[in-house]
Amino acid sequence: MLVMVKMAKSIRSKHRRKMRAIKRENFGKKELERLKGVLEKAKANEDVDMKEIYTEKPIKELKAETIEKMDTSKGVKKYDPVTMKDEHGSYPVWMNQRKIRKRKRSQKRKEKKVQKNTK
């Protein structure tokens, strides 16, 4: 015989549920009033034509405009693949400090190895 044991319902959770239900009712009334107000305003402004507010353009025209507007004269920064530094000795903007410290540590280790081998 299988007996299902349900979780105990605390007074606190019952009270919270009750208060949420009351809140839902109050907000429901307010929301209904707002919606009615919006509908009334919309009916009053029926004479407004949306064509006056915006103009439609075909997608092909928009794509052509955006391609013309794009400015790619800035160029791409070049980073050394080993050290990840650019020509000025700074790391990329997207690289976080933890990774930078890790790179610096590995570079120091490599330099010490090279110095040991040369002596």
C-alpha cells in the first residue's frame, strides 16, 4: 500500500498566497482601467494616418544605404599570436586581466628558460 505524504503548508506561505491573490485583483482592476483609457484615446485619434509618421522603404534600398554608410577605414589591429600584444605593447580590449597575468607569467618562464640555456 502506497501512501502519498504531502508537504506541510505553513501559515506564512498561506498568507503570501492570499496576499498575492488580493494584489492580482487590485492590479487587474487598474490594468483594465488603463486598457479602456488607451482604447478611448485610440478611437479619438483615428484620423491620424500612420503614413505621415513613417515612410516605408524596400529592404534592398535599406541594405544599399547601410553598405554605403559603413566606414571600414579604421583598419584591423594586428596582435602577435604568441604574446597577444599589438605594436604598442598593449593587450586586446576584449582580453580580461586574469588572462593577461597568465600570459605575462608564461612569458617570464620562457625568458628564464632561454636565459638558462644560453648560459
